[in-house]
Amino acid sequence: MDAHLRELLDLVVRWVHLIAGIMWVGNSMLWNWLDRNLEPPPADRPLEEGTIWMVHSGGFYEMRKRQLEPHQMPARLHWFWLQATTTWVSGILLLVVVYYLGGKAALVDAQLADMTQVQAVGLSVALLVGSWACYDVLWRSPLGKRPALAAGVSGLALVGLAWALTHLFNGQAAFLHMGAILGTLMVSNVWQHILPSQRELVRLTQAGKRQEAALGKAAKTRSIHNNYMTFPVLFTMLSGHYPSTYSGPHAWLVLVVVMLTGAGVRHVMNVRFTWPAWRPALAATLVVGFGLIWAITRPAPVVTGGQPVVWAEVAPVLQRHCVSCHAQRPGQPAPPRGVALDTLEGAQRAGDRILSQAVRARAMPPGNATGMTDAERQLLGRWLSSPR
């Protein structure tokens, strides 16, 4: 595919994905907040579950949660499924545009796994489908009736998945795939459990029958699962901008810590209305999570000393590994992030980026497709630390 067309498709699909994701996550958090702040109804209203008053945009709103009497179906009922579906579809399109059509280097690190592009794409699809199948079977099984145990098994499975992804794909693709897998679980929960339960409640009401509480409970269980996956998914959407998180030898551990921290923060936010100590718990969760990530991702010091390195030694390294993308050519699109490394002046201006991405994080070249050696990375580091 033409590089310019692929870039524009990336922009449009990413824009849609961001907007839809904001709407889906915003709805999820609002409804979760409402459920936890409903005021108990009077005893003479057995079908009501709670009421809440809110003020917004210059007006007052009264929200009531209740079950319906047989045949008491309102004339117009609003559903919330389009945001979830649009977020997932646009996310999968991004996966296709950026990784499936982006060439082998976008997905595979040859030093980790010797795969062709076709094999890597096939593995990606299999992981998306297989993860949903395993998760759904687990929570439909008798083990799913013991939530604490099922949650523990699910957590161990995610740890194993994080390790496998970071040893099959390059770091950036691995983190993105974890987000895509969790997003697939979330949207599948919507379509396979939440919406069918809601449709059955509607059908029973229209048929003149009493609503079954078990249907609402089943939908709520999967909705809570989605609630806890939200923050880890949002991190994976942003992680591509921060190579220090996904490029080190312990990237899988970073992913595990982020998922635990995100879920922990979400849990504290869920229980804060009934737990007076939620503020110190939230602070402790954030401090511990940040501290662990800092410790895991702390880069090794750059080797300095010896004879100063001059541009004539560095230029061939950049030419071999970087200039194919990072060069300013007349009539051609600007290089990624405006970083041009084909001249001394351009390389000096981008010194901090070179140090961060090529020397410390080892995130460049992508997937180390050109085979930059440790000695070459150290040479770049010594040049950047040499007086110029």
C-alpha cells in the first residue's frame, strides 16, 4: 500500500477510534458511578432499585433505576452498544493498517522470533480469537461461580499472555496486542452477554412476563469485568509513545505491573463510596505501581570515556540503520516526527531522541530490522556524551 495513503488511513481510523473510545469509556464510568450512588427507594416501591438527582448543563436531572411490570415497555428505549462496537472495529482496522500492512518490522523482532509476516498476522488473529474463547469458557464453567478463584486464574493467564506476547512480537506490537485482546474481551462481553440479557428482559416484558433478576445479574457481571479492564486498555493505547516501557528485557513485567495498577486504581474508585480509607489506598496503589515501573524500566548507564567519537564514525551507523526513514528528501513526506539524521546538524538536534530510543530503550530501528549491534548503540551513546 502507498505509504502516504496508509498514513492518512492511520490518521482517520485513529481519530474515529479515539472518539468512540472516549464515548464508550465515558459511558461505562458514568453508569458505574450511577449504580454505586443510587439512593435506596421507599419500601412501597418494590420494583425500584434506586434514585439519584444530578445537576448538569444548566438543569436538574432525576435518574431512576427500576424493573418493569409486564407489558410496561416504554415507547422509546435507548441502547448503548454503538460506541463499543465502533471502538473495537476501528481498533481492529488500526491493527490492520499499522501492523498487518506495515511490513514484518512493524510486528516481528527477528531476535525474538523467526516468523514471516504471514505467520505473524496469523498468530495475531489466533491470539485474538483464542483469548476470547478461553476467557469465555472459564467464566461460563463451574469455576465462574467462584469469582475470586476465576479472577485469580484469569490473572495468571494474563501474566502468561504478557510474557508470550513480548517474546513473540516486538515490544510496541506486543503491548498493542494486549490492548487489542482486552478490547476484544470487552466488546465480546457486550455482544455475547450484556446485550442478549438486555434483549431477553425486553422480550419478557413485551410478552407480559416478569423480568428475571438473573438476567440482569449476568449482564452486570460482565460489565464489571469490562470496568476493570478499562484502565489497562487505555495504557496500551498510549504506550507506543513511550519506548522505555516496552523495549527493555522485562517488558512483560512492565505490562503486568501496569495491568495490576490500573485494575487496582479502578477497584479503589469503585469502592470509595463505602470505604473511608480509599484516599490513602489510591495513593499507595499509584506510588507502588509507579515505583515498580520506574525500577523495571530504569536504563543502564551509557558507557562513556575513552577517545572522543567524531561524526565521521557515527554517520555510517546512522546511514546503515536510520537514514532510510529519517532523512529529508525533496518532494517526499517529512521524516517520522520531523527527525532527519542524514546531516550532522539534524543528528545533533535529535540527540536526546537518539539517546532515548536507539541507545537506552533500543526501540529503534523498529524490531531492530536492520540489525543494529550493541557496539553501534554504545558508539552513538559515546558520541552524544562527547564534547562537540
